[in-house]
Amino acid sequence: MAKLESETCKLREEIKMLEHKRRAVISSAPAAETVWKVAIEYFRLFRHGLPLKGNDSIALDFVQEMMAPDVIHNSGCGAEAMIRSWRRLSNWFEDVELKFERLEKSVEGSIVATTTTSITINEVTVRNVFPHLHNSSNHKGRSRLTQKLLGQRIVMHGTTRFEWDSAFDRVTSVVGHSDLLTPMLRLLGNVEDVTIAFKDSLARPDFR
């Protein structure tokens, strides 16, 4: 057992060293290329959220090295806030998967990724994201909504925008929007039930 733990620790250190080398290559690229490489690396690291605690340090190192200290991430600010956001998403939803379909440069100079985000709703999701449905399980209508949601795979289409500061060679903002409203409407079947589901939910229709 001790040997296995030692080998596991050694493997983790080797992985961290390789990740550091990868980021060094990204940093050494011309500024015009770096933001594209940072965006691609972001989607590689967070493709499945942060399902394992061991991934936190690798992801945090990447964010701290390639992004501004006060990087904006949806409603949060800073590297730690970004990691907490991904950790929360991974804990609240099952089988998180984020994929980018294409990357484009906007007129303003930022990089915009067209994305597909997939999540599965389970008991933990209902308890944390839709607490009003969980706490009111004795209410016939809300219990019905809970049953409709449990076990469902949600696929959302959206965008993620990366803002780049050429003066400091750092990403200053990573803001994503995904359409949660459309699949929820398709799943629940009517606007009234969707309104009830979102009323006191921690998830917004744009999944921010």
C-alpha cells in the first residue's frame, strides 16, 4: 500500500511538471497565438469540470499563470472564484461535459467559442440547484416536476468569450452563456412549469 501511494504521488508530480512545461510553451507563443492556445487549453482542462480534487491544483496553476489575478468568470472574480465555480458545478451535476465546436475572433478582438455543455440532473442537483422543489416534495405539482427532472440529460448550446489584455499578455475575462431555457421547456412541456422550476433556482436560464 505504501509503495502504491508513493508511486501515485510521483505520478502526480510528473503530471504537474508536464502541465507546467505545456503552459511554458503556451506562454512563449506570439501574443496573437497565445489567446487561442489559452482558450483551447481551458476547454481541455475543464472538459469534464473538476470531478477529482487532484485536478484543482493543475487547473488553479493554469488560471494563475495564464489569466489576470482579477480575471472575471461569469459572476465571480479571481482564480479561486473560477475554481470554486467549476467545483460547484461538478458537485451539483452529474457527468459534466463542456466542448467547444469552433473558435472565432470577434470585431473587438476577443475570442468567442461556440460551445455545447451537457449535464445530468440527479438528487444532488435537485437538492442544491432546485431546493424549492426538493423542500416542497409534499406538494403534488412540485413533486411531479422533480420526477420529470431526475435522471435527465440536458444538452445546452452557448458561447464562451475570452478577453485578452495585450499589455500584460493575460486573459482578463472568461464569460460563458448557455441556453438552459430551451431544453428545460422541452423537458417540462410548458412555460408555467418552467417558471416554477426557475423561480427560486440557483441556475439561471442562461446557465451563468
